[in-house]
Amino acid sequence: TTFTPPSPSGEITAVLRLPDGRYLIAGAFSTLGGVSTGRLARLNANGTRDTTFNAGAGANGTIHALARASDGTLYAGGAFQTFAGVASPGLVRLSADGARDDTFAIGSGIPGSE
């Protein structure tokens, strides 16, 4: 698929194609097409921003990696200490709509995530 996504305010460092044809993108950008994203956004198959995905304030640092479990749960890892304003040093688990999973506790975090 070829498309031009809305302009990010910084680098895109991770892209994950989802089973439904949409894309999850992450990186050092805080806005996408002028809309605040918190360094994480989902794009529709045609490249437009998916407004049903909401990660709140998102990460306070760059997201470098994305993964999806077979149950649809999403994971984001990188150089951040908080996600949606809550301590999540280096790794966060999200629901399919972008909400942070508060039951996922990573303790002191991933070494080097500061």
C-alpha cells in the first residue's frame, strides 16, 4: 500500500500493519497533521488518521517499537518514562483503541528507557 500520511512533527520510528489493513505508527512526533498524538497514532488503510484511536497524552519520550498480541493487545516500547501521565518506564500495554492498560505493571522498567 502506498499513501502519504498527515505530516508528523518528528520522526516515525516504528510502523505496525494491523490485520484489518490499518497501521499503527509511533516515534518522536507529538503531532500528526497538526493534531496532538503523544507519539502514537493509528492510520486508516488509505493513510488518513484514525480518530477512533486515542492514546491520551501518550508517551513522554520516543517510542521505538510496536507489537500486537494475537488477542489484539498492543505493546509500545521505547525511551519514555510515562504514558498517558502514568509511570510506564520503557514499556506500555494498550487496548485496541489506544487506552493504556492500567493492570499491566512493569515495575522499575526497561534498562536504558530513561
